[in-house]
Amino acid sequence: MGIIAWIVLGLLAGLIAKALMPGRDPGGLIVTTLLGIVGALLGGFLASALFHIHPMDGFFDLSTWVTSVVGAIVVLVIYRMATGRRHA
């Protein structure tokens, strides 16, 4: 897949991850896009390493979308833990 397809996939994976995990997140559309792209890459790498699934088969392949969304959820959880409210 090309870089534009990864950006689109990352944007959509980030939006789906935010929809599946409701709550307040610091950051807007740009942060969601970046988290989605990182999650898509992380999900693809982990699926390839752990389960020998090749998520880069195509943009419309189900394994690509599932691994991207799961990766985006993992990145979103880590992001929420790292940027949680700190009490003084």
C-alpha cells in the first residue's frame, strides 16, 4: 500500500478506535490521525511477527483493518495512560 493509503487507513482506524473507546482525549483530529497511523503500523508489525499474518496484502483486506484498529486501540490506551490527569 502507498503512503496515502496508510494515512487514510490510520485516520479511519484512529476514528474507529476512539468510537470504540469513548471518553475525553486530549487532542483533536491531528492527534487522532497520528495515533491511528502509529497504531496501524504497530498492529501490522505485531500481526506479522506473532501470527504470521501479512496485513499489507491490500487496503480492503479484513486483516489489514482488524490489525490497524486493534493497534490504534493499544496506542490510544497507552496515550491515555501517559497523558492522564495529574494531580498537583
